[in-house]
Amino acid sequence: MSSSTNRNLKENENSRRNLGILLAVLCHICWGLLSLFWKFLGNINSLEVFSYRIVSTLITMLVYFLVSGRLGKLKTELKNLFNDKKQLLNMVLASVFIAVNWLTYIYAIGSGQASAASLGYYINPLVSVLLAVIFFHEKLDRFTKLSILLAFVGVVILTVQNGKLPLVSIILPFSFAFYGMAKKNTSLSSDVSMFVESLFLSPFVITYLALFAKSGPWNYTSTENIALALSGAITAIPLLLFAEALKRAPLSIVGFVQYVSPTIQLIIAVFVFKEPLSRGDLSGFMFIWLSIIVFTIGQLIINKKRKLNA
């Protein structure tokens, strides 16, 4: 193979990698800015917002499969899913966990707990590692042990400072980690998975909206109705960007970029929503940030050693 061909291949690989990183950054910027979207809908009951989000996501994904010509793919994966009871059970569980995650986040933003939500997403990777140890008996390296200890200290400080356990900061990472565990045992692609999750949840939220909701579209402003209608697209776009990023960028870089979204959330919480952040809260966050730094550096060192030993 000529040197020019090698150079072209390397340039193509670099372009692919750079595009993947760009998509990952865009994805997490979108997720970070979502708090502004849910805050706009803060006057509407959180359960109603969540319910409309599920219905809108289902419709959005159905339109996506129709327009993109991927109905065949959807039918094939759905057929395989319903023929595999174990995978079906895991998708049901995944739907429950993502429902808890989404509803908690919407509630947190609407109730003035955006900073607590950002904390939850900061410690999300550490919780996922912790559950992997508990359920899959994976071994922890010394960096991860230290990072989990530091994160625990940070949560304790925040608990003492506020006089109560930051439930939002606990529920968000644990629900998402359990969601990841359930999805680990499925083979669905990300777009089909999102369709299935919204499909499974739709009967429950439609029943709630029809029989139990205290208000409806006629009680909302026109802009609120438009926002609710677009909530499915707002949900789908970042996830589809993330799926494309994973195909192109190294997993280590994608993992590092994930801290962009909670950082944006925290900045918005403090400077836009004007949520108070005391010195005690800041001390707790300092331990969380330190745990993330230790965890990230540890992963980089371990990955480098693996490459050298390969």
C-alpha cells in the first residue's frame, strides 16, 4: 500500500474520529440545555409533562422510522424482541427505570432542584461502576475505589449541610445505572430501543392523561402546547447524536465528554435559575469534582497500560 493511500486512510480515520467527538459534545450540550426546556414547562404538573413527553417520543420515533425508510429494521427487531422472553423482560425493566429517571429529572427542574440533578449526573458513572461490582462482581482498581470514597464524602457533606439526603441526586444516577444494566442484556439498536420504551409506557401515561390528569392542553398556553408537542423530538435528537458519536469516537473520549452536560446544568441552575449554592454545598461539590478527576485520570492510565500490553 502506497504512502499516499496510508495518509488518506489516516486522514479519513481522523475525520471520522473528530466528527464523533463533535457529535458527542453536541449531544451533551443538548442534554445540558434541556433544563431550560423543562423549566419553561415548570408551571405544569411534572407527571403531566412526563406523560406528554412519552406520547410525543412515541409519535416522533414512529415518524422517524417512516421518513428514514427503516420500518423494515423496526419490524425485524420487534419480532426478535417479542420472541425472546428474557430480552423482553429486560426491556420492560429498562422502560420502568428510564421512566423513573425522566420523571425525577422533570420534577427536580420544576421544583428548583436543578443543582441537585446536576450532582446526580456527575456521580452517574461512579454509581454504574459500583453496581457492576455488586451485581457482576467486577473488581475495582485503586483509582475507582478512591473516587467512590470521595464522591461518598461529598454526598455526606451535602446531606449534613442541607439536613436531608439529596434524594434527587441519588435517584437519578441509580435509576440510570439500573437502566444501563437492563439494556446491557438486550440487542436492540438505540432508535428501536427508544421506540419500544415509549411504546411500553404509553398505555399507562395515556390512561393517566385521560382519567386522572387535573388539567389538559386547553389549560396550557399555546407556547406550552407547542413545547409539549416537541418534547419527543427534544428527547430523541440527543440520543440519536450520541448513538452516532459512539460509532465514530473512542469510548474513553465519549466517557470524558459526559461531564459537559451536568456542568452546563449546574451553571444554569446557579446563574439562570438563581438556585442558592452555599459554601457547604460548594465543599460537597468539590469532593464530587475531585472524585471525577481521580476516576478520569485512573481510566486514562489503565487504558494506556492495556494498549501497551496488547
